[in-house]
Amino acid sequence: MPLTFTLDPAVTPELRDGLLDLWADVSNAGGAVGFVPPVAREDIRPSLLKHFAAMAEGDVRLLVGRDEEGRVAATAFLTRNTHRLMTHWVWLYTVMVHPRHQGKGYGRDLLAAAADAARGLEGIEAIRLTCRGGLGLERFYESCGYKEVGRIPGAIRVAPDDDRDDVIMLLPLR
Ligand SMILES: CC(C)(COP(=O)(O)OP(=O)(O)OC[C@H]1O[C@@H](n2cnc3c(N)ncnc32)[C@H](O)[C@@H]1OP(=O)(O)O)[C@@H](O)C(=O)NCCC(=O)NCCS
């Protein structure tokens, strides 16, 4: 069963808790979404609340995928730039699919839904994102049409002796 995607769903306590569970479960399974395991929901809550505040300002759009049982199963945030010369593309952040659902094509569906959402935004011509090197994620994004356009060596320190590249990926929308 494919996921059902919604752009900008109402922010309810159920959605907030579903996002916190998703983010924590993905992080604790080793996902590259800003944290390293072990992480608790309460460690993640401030980051999520920052996203909610930016959503209320209109700079961030939330894309949520739910499984057939209605659980929050995938998400991504589309963020507009505040720089006046960079308003023609958006950032994509926090791309994640719940570990129980990974490897079923849902990640690709999520990025297709994100591209559709970005195309629906006035004046947006590209999606840019960064990913952590060393996990094969470049291959995932390439399978979704993105191209690697830059790489900052060792910019991400996941542990004292474990630096990873910060890889910049781009999807032109036209
Ligand atoms: C990365 C992620 C979103 C991919 O979602 P998914 O549902 O597992 O991916 P899909 O099943 O849609 O896979 C699409 C393609 O990408 C490949 N792929 C998926 N994850 C990959 C990975 N980590 N490394 C290399 N290739 C990967 C798949 O093999 C598939 O290729 P194929 O069609 O040639 O078989 C998901 O694994 C995830 O949430 N990971 C943890 C969080 C994370 O690290 N997010 C990235 C933030 S930059």
C-alpha cells in the first residue's frame, strides 16, 4: 500500500507526537537526520518546535506521509530562503522514512511528492539538500533525479574520530 502524502497538515498533538516518534526511531536506527544515537524524543522536540515556528511564519512547508494504519511514516520539510537573491529555490530537510517501511520505494515516493509540492510554489526552480557522506545516500538521491553538485570534506563530525563529507545535491525542476 503506498503512503498517503499531505502537504501542510494541521499541527495537532497527534501529529507532533508522530513526528517525534518517527524522528527518534529513524535516528536510533542510524539515520542521518541531525542526531546520533542514542536519542530520545525530548532531545528532538526543540528542533521540531523550531520547524513548527518557521511553518507558522510561512517559510517552511511540511510534507507528511501516513501508512495504511494512519501512522506518521515519512516526512520532509521544504524551506524557503530568506536571502533575497536566493528565493528561486528551496531547501529540503529531514528526509526520512520509518525504519519499518524503508526499502519499499516510499523514500522515492516522498521525494516525488516533495518535487510536486515545490513545483506548486510560486517561482521555485530547484530543490537543494545536503546529506551525510558514507551511507550511500547519494545513490538514493540520484535514483530520485538529484545530482551531486558539491562536497565539503569532513564537515560533519558524527564522533570524535569519524568525520563525514557534507554532500550537496540539486534537483532542477525545469
Ligand atoms: C534514505 C531514505 C529516506 C530512503 O527511503 P527508502 O524508502 O528506504 O528508499 P526507497 O525504497 O524509496 O529506495 C529508492 C532507491 O534508493 C536506494 N537506497 C535507499 N536508501 C539507500 C541508502 N541508504 N544507500 C544507498 N541506496 C539507498 C534503494 O536501493 C533504491 O534503489 P533501487 O531502486 O535501485 O533499488 C530512508 O532509508 C531513511 O529514512 N533513512 C534514514 C534517514 C536518512 O538518513 N535520511 C537522509 C537524510 S539526508
